[in-house]
Amino acid sequence: MSSENGQSGGGAEGAPPEQLALIRESVRKADVPRAKPRTWRGAALAKERPVARVLVDKGVLHLDRYFDYAVPEELDADAQPGVRVRVRFGAGRHRVREGRREGGGLIDGFLVERVAESEYSGPLAALAQVVSPEQVLSEELLGLARAVADRYAGGLADVLQLAVPPRSARAEQKPSPEPLAPPGPPEAGSWERYERGAGFLEALAAGGAPRAVWNALPGPEWSEELARAVVATLASGRGALVVLPDGRAVARVDAALTSLMGEGRHAVLTADAGPEKRYREWLAVRRGSVRAVVGTRAAMFAPVRDLGLVALWDDGDDSHSEQHAPQPHAREVLLLRAAQDKCGFLLGSWSCTVEAAQLVETGWARPLVAGRERVRGAAPLVRTVGDGDLARDEAARAARLPTLAWQAVREGLRHGPVLVQVPRRGYVPRMACANCRAPARCRHCSGPLEAQGSGADLRCGWCGRDEGAWHCPDCGGFRLRAQVVGARRTAEELGRAFPAVPVRTSGREHVLDTVPGTPSLVVSTPGAEPVAEGGYAAALLLDGWAMLGRPDLRAGEDALRRWIGAASLVRPQGAGGTVVVVAEPTLRPVQALVRWDPVGHAVRELAERAELGFPPVSRMASVAGPGEAVAEFLRTAELPPEAELLGPVPVPVTPVGRPRRVGAPPPGEQWDRMLIRVPPGRGAALASALKVAQAARMARGGGSGGGAGGAGGAGEAVVRVRIDPPDIG
């Protein structure tokens, strides 16, 4: 590079000024003008399909469409559909020089397709650069991303940020290994324990697309059973994708697959892997070197070729819900993939969510369960301690633990480790009848009733109506209760009661994967329970009201899921395994745990939600922001005529200096939230209406967030839209 003041660099260093002048003059007189990088002014265009349609990575809804760019001849070979490109965006209509639009800032994007002519009549800007000739965006992945964006009222660019990992040049330069021949069909193994288990594997190995909701038996065999389903799919010459809630579950399925097939036949995709390693594994899948993928929710968009099976484990786990816009849930993404690719589907868990029960109820999937005799043989003995037992128990009043729990711990420690599950801090119970424990709900919309300060007045958490004369519709009682239990103190009491026994803790700060099979106390929060060698001898599930009393529609379902998840790590009843749950025995989730019947609980929950119009039978969306902004947004939105508005209700204020949760208002700001409910079959219309309204607001300079795009104009109030909010009360 040379400059006018005589300084020189590069290969021309030390050259006389006369020689530099001759070089510049020869360039000016060349027949083909030298193309300027980024603008390609005067450069010849590609002879065939000279127009590229590009999705720009702006992340705002009103720009959620393709833009046409001219393809310079020098970029013709590399500018293929699916590659990453850089373009000039934001150039003025009148900034045209030598037939090219110029100006604007450089921005990343994906080249979607090449066409012969543009629908835009004016001059086009040229592609600035093809970042890499690697075609990372396939037609199938683009279609899936568009379907997810439409379902969640989001932008396509936001979904592709989740679907395509950041580029690593070193990973692209390394070739992927050659694909291995398909393995042989696996033996049924422990799938024989299920009534249709062997037939499910045979259907996958034969190239079929069975769809099943799998209620797994307690114990550690689930990871090997998932691995056998993957091997059966690979045996048919197709690919498989397994999404799991956390890295510990991924490690177990990874080890099971390696044990069955050996190294090199599957890839592991997790968000905590380094950028280069994750991209290298992702490229191996995209190039067809590997046909099987195991990972966390970061893998739900993995570009597996010839997809034959998508599987999800424990769909009720919160980690399956993406926190970045448009906040899709892994279960819904895999359902879209199963429909798009016409492949098999497997939804497995020790428990059963209402959404899983709905898949079976509608006939879309078949149940995959074991007979009752096998269930009783694999499950531990479950015993309960209710409020009446605690009131009569002197030990419980003194140390806040019932005698039955002490006995279970003492007996369990003779034979192995004992698990103690304690709820996380921050569980806030809802109001319930003091007599029968039925949740207190609004007479108008069936939303949860919440106490207002220290008074006796109640207010609905959905529609905001005050309720001054509540009575229980089940038993006619007028008294309410809201119980908060100090779980941490209870765990400390246990540790002091057994000073000679080692105490291990597993929680958010430090999660254990496994513990030895020697006697010890393992205190864990829900979801962080380590696996014990040989299984736990006993388990205590403490402070059941702290989970059952949360102000959430899923409180009972989630409590049962967490209890069963912990109890599944305990030895079977025949081997002395015992579980003690401290909760009212008459409550439905507790009874389902005692009978080990999560499917029956989910079916009854589904029937009640259908009667009351709750999700998943209905579809819901939340609109949150400053009150005036929310009201204005809903006035402009053309909602479906069947839409029912619930609210507004105030959103809890984020204290200044405290960490801000995803979707929460900025510290110190007061927000309102509206819920919008539509009947079955109208969810797509609701999402479309909210997306159009949010895009129009952003085009006018308004702010947005959540599931409807990125930041908006400065100085405008933020409005967040989320489809299928997880915390509707």
C-alpha cells in the first residue's frame, strides 16, 4: 500500500517515487476497473443469477425479510446459497455511483438464494464480502427457523443466531472425518421391560417413524435405552438427534453411545463447549460426517442429515426453554422438526408433563409404558407425613422433622447414602384453602389469588380483579393459608443430628455428578441430585408446601416431576429403598407419587385445564411493559376476535442493585402485564397479530424486547411480547 506523501509499505517499500507513479497510472488505464472492496464500484456482475437475496442480521422485526444485492463476478463462485456474507446496509436511495448504491454500515448476513432478476426496480448495492464459502444454512434449516420464528412471534435472524454457531476459521479449515458405515441393529436390552419397547426399536431400525411418549422406569437405565434408540435409527441409514436438560445427562448418554458404537459415530453439542470445538462438531454434522447428535438445548437446531429420530428427555425441565429471543422451547422445536422431516419422535421422562399427555390424548403419539407389576418392582416404597402427623409429633415440633423421617435416615445410613431434597430459596407459595388445601382461584378467569400486603384482601394474578369475599368451592371454607418453610435450616438440623456422617451438598453453586455408595447425607436442591453408586438407600423430600404452594399453574406438576426425579435414584422397594415425602397425603401430586402414577396425574391435569381453558389446551401470550405502552400496543394490535384479555396486573419491581431476571423490568421501573388467551387452533393467528403489531411499533421508533425482537428506538418505552410464557400463575 502506498500513500501520496511518499511513505510506502508492503512490497513497494524503498521503491522510487517515479516507479510508484507508473504503477498507479497503469492501474487507472486498465480495461477492467479495479473493484473497491465493500462497494465493488464499476465491477462486472455475475453472468448467471446476478442477484443475491440476503437475510441481514439486524435482529429487528420490521426488517424481517430478504434484501436484494448484486453479485460481483469475482464473488460468483463463492456466493452460493447458505454462505455467510457481509453487506452494506442503510445506504440512502439517492447515494448511487456508477450503478451501485453506496454508503451504510457493514453488517453480517446469510445468502439465502440467487435469482436472475430483482423485484426492486432501483440500483442495487453489491455484496461486500463472502465471509466463507462454507454453506452453513441449508434449505431445511432455513425452513425450520422460519417456522419457529412464526410460532413465537419472533424474527428469523434471531432464530438463526440460536441455530448457527459463531464461525471459527480454524475449525472450517480442518476437514471433517469420513463418515463411518451404519452400525447393525441393537438388541432390545432393557427396552424389553416396556410393553411396546422392542417394537419401537424394530420400527426405527426398519426405517419407520414411530412417535411415542415414554414414561421411563426409575433407575439409571434410561440413558442406555436412549442410546439404543439412536443406534436403531442409525442402523436404518438415517440420523438421530437427542436433546437433554444439562451437561450431566449429556455425559451419561454420550458414555452409553460410546459403549454401544465406539468413537466417531456421534457428536456432542453443548453451550459450555469452547467456540472452536462446538463449531467443529457442528460442521461435522452439517457435512454429513456424523449422523447422531447429543446435546443440550443448543443442539435442538443441529443440521442432522436424513433425520430419522428426534428425542427429548425430561421436557418439564426449565433449561429446555431458551432465554434468548424469541425464547423457543426445545420440545416445540423438535415437534416442528418431526412434522417437517416426517421422522420418529420420542419424548421421555420419569414423570409426565401435561403437554406429553396431550400428545397421547390427541393420538399424535403412542404411550410407551411398562406394566404395573414392573413399575412396582422398580420403584421404591413411598411414605408420607402430613400436617396432622407433624402436629402430633413431638420430635417434629422440636426439630421440625417428623419421627418417620428420622427413622428413615437412620435406617438408610446403615446400608448406604441418603438423599435429602430441599427446595430452593425464593419459592413463594400461593394462597390455598386452610381446610382442604385447594388453590384459591379467581371466579372470573380462574387465575391465582394473591394476598395484598398484610391485609385480608385478595387480588387475581391474571386479570387484576379484587376478591373480597372468597370461599372455597370444594369444601366451603373461608380461611386461607400461605406457608413458607425454611429449607436451609432443616438441612442444617439433619447435619447436626448425625455428626459422625459425612454431609455433601449439591446445588446451584456446586453440582455433584456422582457420590460413592458409602453411608453419607447428600443434601441437594431439586434437579441437582447426584447419582449414587448402587442407588440411594433412602430419600427425604422435605417442605413439600414450598413447591406445591408456588404461584404457578404448573406447581403440582413440577413438584411431582422433581419428587419422582429424586425418588428414581433410590433403590427399589425390594432392595430396601424408602422415600419419605413431607407433604399433605391427600393432595393429588402426593397421591400420584405414592402410586407412582405420573401419567394419571398428567391426564387429570389436562382434563381440568381443558375445562378451564388453560394451556396447553389454549394458547397464551404475555405483553409486558409500562402501563401506557402496553395499552397503546394492544389498541393497535389486530388480535383474533376470539382473543380474551386478562389483566393488567403489576409486574414485581426489580430492586436497584439486584440481578435482573430475563424479561424482568429494569431496576426501579413499574411494569404491567397483560395475558392474551385464544382457543385451540388460533395460536398462529395470535402470534402473527402480535408480531405485526410489534414490527409496526418498531418501525415507528418504539422499543421492544423478549420474543419479538431486539432493541428499539431510544427514548421509547419497551414492550416485551412472549408466546407461551412459563409463569402465567
